[in-house]
Amino acid sequence: MDAINGFAYILGDDINTDDIVPSHTLTMRDPHEMAKCTLEFIDPQFVKKIDKGNIIIAGENFGTGSSREEAVNVFKILGVKAIIAKSFARIYFRNLINVGIPGITLTWDENTFSKGDNLVISLYKGVIFNKTKNIKVEFAKLPEFLTNILNEGGIINQLKKMLLK
Amino acid sequence: MSKTVAEKILLEHSDLKEISPGQFIECDIDLIMVHEQLGGRIHKEYEKLGIDYVWDPNKIFFILDHWVPAPTISAAQMHQDCRAFAKKYNFIHDMGMDKGICHQVLPEMGFSRPGMLIVGSDSHTTTYGAFNCLSTGIGATDVSVVFATGKLWFKVPESYKITFVEELNKGVMSKDIILKIIGDITTKGAIYKSLEFHGIESLSIDGRMTISNMVVEAGAKFGVFLSDNKLENWIQKRSKEEYNVIHPDKEAIYEKTLEYNLSEITPMVAKPSSPGNAAEIENVEGIEIDQAFLGSCTNGRIEDLRIAAKILKGKSIDPKTRFIITPASKEVYITAMKEGLLDIFINAGAVVTHSTCGACIGGHMGVLGEGEVCISSTNRNFVGRLGAASSQVYLASPATVTTSAIYGKITDPREVL
């Protein structure tokens, strides 16, 4: 899983799991129906504005709150390729890695990323190349333990292989 | 090497000789709790594995609590999916939908004991830390991994030592302590950390559970209390299983050390829309409310209902205010009934409901309408958490919630106690 190419979509601090998937959506049986409600309280137009291939750039404590993995899965359905945040809530970070979406912890400001910037992320090198701004930003590489899960496309795939052995 | 409680319990559950903070390790899980998430997402992930067993049906605690009894067709279908899974994989501890809220029922039944490592499909799984064990919330995919293997990866956390000295004053509850702590360290102040509580003797078991419950609001992975006689008496009444109490080593290394003088803590409120938005009650007194809610895994226990009854006895709630009381479990409900507390509530004008997560998640039994203001004994006041996105929720102790229900506005409970 290297060279993730996408466009920056900026969100703020403390985006919580109730913001991402409000609890009234949690009994919906169809995950695609649920995904239509993503972030409806924060920005009712979000699902119209987010494009497949977007990379979410968020502030502090992204995904704080519930253990509901739906809050990761809706972004997967919407085609989000990676999430970069100043910090992640613990359960949210696990859920991201487990379903196969890279979570990158990085302190950034408006000089680093703006809405729509074209980014290329190398997980192996720990570098984000912002093509629009023509700058390179380094981040703390994920431990091999976690990149192995991402390379399998999530921990379920990794476990499936292990169970077959 | 000297160890914290978290380091000791994680090491005990790994096959390693030594561990240190920051290390990724694999641990054996003693117990896993699942609720409606089983029908929401877990079963879909688990079926991908293509196996027809779970590692140990005796180590799975399954309960329906979030939407019980089912308020909608979709919730009823979710329950059907849950029950079908539990049946297919021969779950032994299937609690059904009449027992109450997971984090109250599991300890009541003696499933959380010192030294254990417990995970659950709910962020407030941290509650069991009150019982000198490690417990934390995980997502649906992690649950599937545990169902299949009985193991899970952990990053060994750094610990914060939080010591309590002296005792709480009348009208101040453990909810006020944890709201004060979250306000001080912020909602991101303890991300991935284990909070270890010392100086606990003056706190009730119910009160400790409230504190462990809400450590996740500061981002913490664990909120573990030391053990004392009060805890051991509690456990021995509810479980015949053996257990080992875990004490930290004297030279254990803590990333931070904090001390709270409980006699200096006053009633606290978390203003909309973050549990970290803490204020002393003087700053919010007089704000008019439409609804007061007493319940949830944070504060629906017998201690909470007793203080509410003490405050309400002989009084009525404000006629323009709704007061909804949801006992955290059937056991709490029955105890409150036997003690005559329900009579006091109902006669005062409150609505007492079946035990469920209900209003705390904006699910049912007390959902807020547009622009409504609620004071609530629950754990989260995020935008739209209890209903409409324009509603406003203030988090407070059961004493503050009940006193506010009487006056129809946020009121200091020390004025009536």
C-alpha cells in the first residue's frame, strides 16, 4: 500500500463519532444508506462534496467518542483513501487500521494543506508530497506491525490467511 | 522492572517475559462483551472469515440494551440478527433484553474481577476498571478477531497516577470528580493512556464505576482503580471465581502524577457540546431546562437513584420540565422499587422507564426536540447526541440533575441537601 494519491478535504478539531454517524442511523441495515448521513450535523452537504479519492485532513482528537466502527466504514464506502489528523482517538485509530484505511498522525497548518491540494502519501518513506504547494512533509512512519495489516487490506484479510494455514 | 497495574495485567496476559510502554503485544482475552453491535456490524465482518465456531462461547457476554424494547422496525431487525448469531455460535451468557445496560449488568453478575483483561464493543467498557481489572472498548473488526482467536493486539500504554485525598462534601458526587478531571486534562489529554486511581477508600463502588466509565471522555484506554476491602466484599457477594488483586510496584513509572483533594471539589457541569467543557455550577445556575434525565451506564445506579429520591421526597418537579429516570439495570430497578424510591419519583411527576441506554444515545424514551435544553447524568453531550442537532445538553451529577428538575433550571444541589 504505497503512493496514495488524492485530494485534501479539510475538517476541524474534535470531530466525534456521533458527528460522523449520528446514532439514529445506527439501526440502518444498509451501510450505504448510513453513509448518506455522514457528518450531516457538521455539514449537511458533506456527502455531496466528498469525492472518491479524497484524503481527509483533520485536527485534534479525530474520531473521539463511541467504538462504532460504522464511523470508519462510511468513509471507506465514500472512497476516502487516508485520514491525516493532528491526533486520533484510540478506538478510532484501531478501527481505521483494522478496516484498512491508513491513519497518519501529523501536526499541520494552512501552509501545509489547503482544501483540494493534490497529495501523494508514501507510507514506507513517511513522506507526504503536496503537489499543489510543491512541498514535502515528513511524518512518523507507522510501525511495521500496523503497515502489515494495511498491506493485507485490513485485519480480517490477514486473519483469514492465518486461519487457512 | 517496576510496573504499573496496566503493565502487570497486560504482561500476565501475554506470552512475553517483559513489556514496556509503546510496545505492540498480543494478549489473551478473559471476557468479551457485545451488545447490538453484534447485529449492526460484527456479524457481517465475522461471516467474512468463513468459520463456523467462536474460540470460546463461555467467554462471551451478550446483551441487548441500546434499543430495548425495540422502538422501530429496524431496531427489531437488528435484534433478530443478534439473536440468530448468538444461537448459531452457541453463546452461553445470552442475557436477552430485560436485564439492563451492559456496563451495569456485567459487574452485577460478577463477570468483572481483579486482574482480568476484558474488551467490549462499546467505548464505555472502561467502566470495569473500577474492579481492579483492565477493560476497554473495541470496534466490530477487533471483536471478530477476538471471537475467532481469543487474542487481540495492544499497544502497552503509559500510565497517569491520579491520587485522591480527603473526602467529598455533601451534595458532591464522583461525577463531579470525573467532570473536573476531564475539564482539567481535556478530552484529548489522556489519549491511549491508562489512568490509575489511588486514594480510593472513601469512594463507593458505584462512584468508582462512574469515574472509570468516563475516562474514555479524556481519551483514556483504561481507568483502573486499586483494590481494597470494599471491592473484595463486593466481588465475593457476586462471584465464586478466584481472582488476584493487582497492586502497582512502588517504583512504577508514571508519565504524569496528579492529585485531587476531594473536599475542594464542588458540583460541576459540562456545557454543550463536549464532556470537556467543564464549569463550576455557579457559572451555569439559572439556565432553564426542558428536560432532566437520570440514567445510563454512567449514573443510573442505586446510589444515584437514592440521592435523587432523597432530594425529591415530598417535592414535585417543575410543571414545565420533564424528568425521565431510567434505572441502569433490572437489579437496580427492583432495589429502587423495594426501597420505595419509585413511588417518590412517580408521585413527584417523573417518568420511570425500563432499563435501557435509551435517551443517552437519543435512541428512544426521551429524545430531545429542536432547540430543547436538557440536564443529563449521562456521559456525552455531543451535538445531536440526545436528539435534535439544535438541542443543548448539560452533563451533571444525579444530585444536580434532580435538583434542577425540581426548579426547572440548573440548580446547585447543595441548596437542598
